[in-house]
Amino acid sequence: MNDVTIQAAATADIPTIHRLAHEIWWPAYGGLLSPGQISLMLENIYSADGLQQQMDAGQRFSLAIMERTAVGFVGFRLKPSATDIMRIEKLYILPAVQGHGIGQRLIHHVARHALAAGANCLELNVYRYNPAKAFYERQGFAVVEAVKIPYHGYVLDDYIMQKKL
């Protein structure tokens, strides 16, 4: 995977992030969440308007590019209530290229931005039953809290995980 590059995403990349989210979410969550919840979250979070609102609110996005094609993305921002914590709001890789170090590279990319911004910790939420939890643990993240977040008639049953930098 030496041919993978990470580049900042801009408004012009919103259609790419939207497409990737739809290609990744169904395989990732199809056996874990109801189709209604997946559809609702994709519409709320990954519609063009939703992504633009997140960018306007300060969330930064970066794309993982392999052979001139986007294969994954990460969204991150300083935690509003704790500027020493950089939140990874989303990190997704196409199923066909998972397990090749791309997720790890995206985490390192965010860590560099965190340190440059004065943050000393990465934080993310992961659905409790998502196999990605084990990936995050291998990257040095540990569970710091279990939360249940109401979301439009659903409950997000998550772990908050952190990694000190």
C-alpha cells in the first residue's frame, strides 16, 4: 500500500465522500443496524447538505487515494469542550482495501494534525458491536466510556475510545 496518499478534502470532494459512505456503510453496518437506521444516518450525515454543514462547522476531511481513486476518508475536528482532544468523527475504508494499513495511515494523519493544533489525545466513538473496535484497540485506543445516544428514534450504543499522543 505504498501507493496510498492522504490529501485534504474540500467542498468539491463532497460527492466523493457521499459515494464512499454509501459504498462502505451498507457492508459495514448491514448486519449490525436496521436498514432504516442506516438510510437515516446516511441521509443526515452524508448528504451533500449534511457534509457541507459539517465542513462549515469546522470538521476537516481527508481522503485516502490509491491509484488516483479515493478509497477511504476521515473526518476530524478539535473537540469543542476540550481543545487538547482531536475527535475522529468518521473513518471509513472501502471493504476491498481494508486490512492494508490505510486506516492506520489515516489515524497517523489525524495525529499529526492534532499535535500541530496542540492536542495530545485522539478520541472517537465506535458502535459497541462493530468489529472495528478491535482495529482501534490495535492502534492504541482504549475504551474510556460507554454511552447511549438518542438519535431520531434510534439509540447509538457506542464506546468512546481515546489514544494519548
